[in-house]
Amino acid sequence: MNQTVISMTDLQTSLDARVIWAEALTIIKEKVSQPSYQAWFCSIHPTVEENTFVLETSSAFAAEWLRNRYFHLITDALVEVVEEIRYVEIRSTLVEDIPLAVANDGIHLETQSQKSIYTRLRQMEEKLDTILFLLQREKMS
């Protein structure tokens, strides 16, 4: 199958992310059942943040399901389309932005939210998963 190869350095707009995701979906569609494809993959919104390809779902449950059951399939498909992809993150867009702690040093007032903590932890976990997956893949080659 001929795939469009797009460099991550050229990836500047959300349109590019959608094009890459559409290509990856053609690969994924061949490997999962039609009901699974419709239920889990059709409503994902792709973006790029720094050097991370981000897939956003409308629920935390869907994000967790995709991470646990389809992370390697998704990563394989994305890397097949864009070999330079190094980090993939799957997250929900509905994480509540609830303040957990407020620090006031007299000059600055800083609020740390559940969303910011969750996002940072999830980003670190996704990057580690991606690195481990790519190392295993390279080891098998």
C-alpha cells in the first residue's frame, strides 16, 4: 500500500494532522472490525503539539480504552504514514479544570488544576509508552 510520507518538521497546521490521521485511519480500518472502527476511531480529533502527535477523544473512557487496547495499532499506523513520529498522546478533551492547590508567595498566585496535573502525567506516560514501543520495534527489526 502506498502511503503519503509527511515530515514532522513540515507538520505545521491542524490540516496536516488531519491528513496524517486520515491516512492512518485507512490502515487501522483494515485491522479492526467495522463496529470497533466506528465506535472508537471515527470521532478522534488529531492535532500536533510541539513534537507530539495528539489524538483527542470526547471522553476519558474512550481515551483510556484506546490507550489500553489500540495504542500499538495506532502508533504503528501513524509511524507507517510519518516515519518521524516519536511521541503519540491519546487524551480526553473533557478533563475538568478543577483547582487542587493554590500557592501564594505574596507576589504570584498560582493555581494548579486537576487538568494540568493529569495532562502532564499523561504526556509523560504516553512518551514513555511510545519510546518503549519504538525500542521494541527497532529491536525486532
